[in-house]
Amino acid sequence: MKTSDLLQVTAQSELGPAPIASVSDAQIWKIAVTPMVKALLGPLAAKGFSRFGDSTDGLFPGDEVSNLNSWSRNGVSKVVRFPYLATYYRTAHGAFIVKRDWLKIKAFAWFGDVLAGKPGELIFSFGLRDRRFDGTPLANDSALLDFPYDEPQNKPLIIRGRQLSGTSLETSLYSFFPQTTIAKRVGDEVLNDFIAKPYTYSNRPKQFLRLLFTLWQSQTYPGQVGVPIFDVGKNAHAAFEKIATACGYDFLETAPSHLHVYGWNCAKGYECSDPEHEATINAFKAKVAELARNGQSLTRVQESWLFVMQSLGPDQTPERFYLGGLVWPQNNIDQNNLWLHKPLSSRAKAQIKAIKKETECNPQTSMPQ
């Protein structure tokens, strides 16, 4: 072996803060926060302040972080293993907050003077997370996670059954106009909860179907508890890519919870990482097309809810809506996720091109190893 064959790794490159941690608040405000979100927040009203967080407590309800690995210190369970930095900016109508640790940045917009202890609503969040430790318990040590990623099926960059090399970021996004959630508009907390987390109702099929058909003729997609801020979805992909590219990342990855979010990502160049997931979605689309040919056309909203409905199984799904066992690959309850990817760097694009050529010539090579 030649000296040139030695791996070019260091503790700093492998264990130190990820490149995404270097993004400044000013960059996030400029690139990720859209004109409509800024208009709702109003101008920055005061110089920001920062704090190091070493527990799950926040400054106000909703500002908390997580401790998914259940770390404790001297019997105190609210501690986090690795501290995070949070910066807070009061605005004319609310607050702009950025949290970062060694793996993730996440920006939040709150409508209402939450920093003065008054009620408020989260109207926007934008996150990018380095996936280097996914598939190991270390991934869950980030205090900025909403879901765990320690199980082996969440290893990053497993694409068409192959482990690709490179760096990747997971994207996350949230936005709703204030005072537009179902709970606030009609006072129905249960319906609001069902929209947000429909799969948690699968073990209550009668209630599940009653709630779902309440929404069947609506314009409310699964997961969409309020009215989305119009320009957030239009700006998000460009913002994700601009920040990721500036930090030198090779790939973006994302795990869409529902069919319409999958379609939104695919329209911007994302593709399924697992061929079996792609086959399931294509089979679902074929079934929907068959329904349309038989006179049962569905709206896009209904298509998304129809895929959710399949989680009830053959015995509880209404016969005319049962599609033969096709189930959406991600329920946000267990750790099975529908990973999508988009190559950014020339190295990433070359790997995707090569693996596509290989699997097209020999389809068996796309099977998981």
C-alpha cells in the first residue's frame, strides 16, 4: 500500500462540528426566510441575544428541545448530551429564533410576543441536518431532533441498494398562517390532531374513517393543519440548495410524510432512494388511474388521503377504496422512512449516473445488500 492510499480523515472532519453549523443567522434570514414570513414577523425590533442550552427546557412553551437518548445527569433527565446554541431576535410582531448544534441548524418564526411571555404561534421553521451519524445511536444525541434516526435502515445515502460516498443534509420545513389551524378555526382539537398525525389513529378505524371522510371534500391535505404561507414552498428548495452548496455538501435528502409532499419534492429533482418504495408509489398511481377510468376520479387531496387510508388494512378499509395492500412507506411512528435524494455536487451526480447505468444493465444490482 502506498502512502497516498491512506485515508484523509481527521477527528475534526469526522467528529467535529459539521459544515452546516457554520451558517450564520444573517445567511438564514436572507436566504431561507421568505418575504411573506418577514412581513408577518415585521422588522427586527431589537438586537438579538444568545444562550447555550444544556437542558431540554426552552424560554417559553414550544421552545423546548429533545433528549431522545434519555440522557440524565445526577438523576436529572432534562439534560442533553451535547449543548446547543440558540439566538433570539424580537420582531415587531413576534420572534425569529435560530438554534444550532454540531449537526443541525433550525430557524423558527413565532407570531406573537413569546419572548415577553405572551401567547404565540409557530408559523415557520426551516431545518438542515447533517446525516453522517444516522443509523447509529449517536444521531439521536442532537437535541434538535423531532424523530429518532438510530435504526440501521436510516443510514445515509443508501441508494438503489448501494452505499454511496459523500456528505448529505436532511431538509425539513413547516409553515402556516397564524390563526388558521383547524383547532383555532373550528375548535376541533381531535380533527386537528388527526390531520397532523393520521397514522396514530389507525388502531381506531371507526374514528379514523369518520375523521377522514369529514375532510374528503375539503382542500386539507394530510399533515396540513393550517393554511400554508404561500411563498414558503416556492422558495424552500432553492434555499436548501443554496445553503447546502455553500457548505460543500454533495447531496440533499428528505423523507416526505405524504404523497403530495413526495410529488412536491420530485418536481424539484428528488428521486426515491429505495426502488421498492418507488414501485409501491407507482403501483398506487396506477390504481388511482384505474379508478378514474372506472368513473371514480379523485382530487389530489383525496389521493393523499387514500394512501393514508390503506394503513387500515383489508378488513377495515372500505372495499371500494382498498388497493390491494399498498401502504405508504412512512408513518412517523416507527423509523421506517421514505428517503429521497438529490445530488448537488459533480461527484454526487457522477455516482448517481453510474449507479443508474449499472442497475439498468442489471436490475438485480438494485436489490439491498
